[in-house]
Amino acid sequence: EAQVTQNPRYLITVTGKKLTVTCSQNMNHEYMSWYRQDPGLGLRQIYYSMNVEVTDKGDVPEGYKVSRKEKRNFPLILESPSPNQTSLYFCASSSAGTGKTEQYFGPGTRLTVT
Amino acid sequence: GDSVTQMEGPVTLSEEAFLTINCTYTATGYPSLFWYVQYPGEGLQLLLKATKADDKGSNKGFEATYRKETTSFHLEKGSVQVSDSAVYFCALTDNTNAGKSTFGDGTTLTVKP
């Protein structure tokens, strides 16, 4: 089954404790992206990757890191989480970086930072 | 930068009512436009798309037409069902910078029997 998977689905952590949210897709997609969803703010793009070893900032990259060492994986790293990073996070992938193809979304990771 | 403005919600309709959710955009390039739907507890999934002016996207009875002159991509459905209850997001991807995507705030639709 073609899908985007994220782990963990739920995470509660404390301020300053480094964490990684994993994202993997099995569709051989070149493009991958991370978003956060907050009430009243819709989805905001954090980082995206057009291909292996190619990443770029979205609209809200502060406090996040990403890497794309393999085509299928695109982990999101929070080096020192803070309460304002409490949010619902989605990973997405797309077959080509033309902008004309739709994105496939993972099920989401709900992160709470206390 | 690019932006997407959606009609404010929430929207509550009775079954078989007509639905319109307005979406307007600003973009520096020539965007592709999308409507995504999010059911409770799930990720977003594509509902329909249009990649150039005057294109009409359609799926599951929903339609939206890419209107360049009014920079709009309004979502319509002639007769909604209870199962259409969800959050709807309008989005664009700028074809001159294909990595960047911009989403609206989302509109929550509740359909009552």
C-alpha cells in the first residue's frame, strides 16, 4: 500500500530534550515536506526537500532541522524543543517537484512540549 | 509572498444543501491550486486540483474552477452529505518555486441529517 508513515504518532516531552520525528514514504517520491498545523493558522510549511541532499526552508523553519540522506526518509529534528513547538505535525511527499502534482500526507504527529 | 485566504468557518449545513467555500489567493508566479480534505484524526488528502487558468477540478461531486481574473478557486458541491463533514483546505504551489506550498486556514464543515 502506498503511504507516508510518521513515528511517533503522539509524543509528550519536556523543554530542551532533543527529539526526532521520523517520516518515510514508499512511493519513490522525490519531493518531501514538513508542516505544522495550529488552530486558526492552517498548515505552515517548515522545511522541504526536492531530492536527496537537497533541503530548503519553508515559512517557519526556526527551531527545526531536517536531513535527506535517503530518498524515502525525511526526519524532523527538534534540537531543543520549546512549548511554542507544541503542535500537530504532518509529513508529505510528492512524485515530482513541478508544483503540479498533489502531495500525499502522513497521519500526523501530535507533539506536546511542557 | 504567496497567500491563500479562505472563507471563515465553521460552516453548518443540512443534508442536501448547496455548499460554497470561498478561496482567493495571491501569488507572484503561476500557481497550481488544490483543495485538500481532512477527516477527523487523519492527514490531509487531495480532493481536487487545477494547474492552469480556466481549468476545472472535480471529484466526488465537488468542483472548483481556477479563475485567474479574480484570483479565486471556490469549492462547490450541489448536495452535501453527512459524510462530507470535514475540514477543507485550499492550497497553492507556485510553479516558479515548486517546493513552496501555501495553505489557507481551513474551513470546518458540519453537515446535519
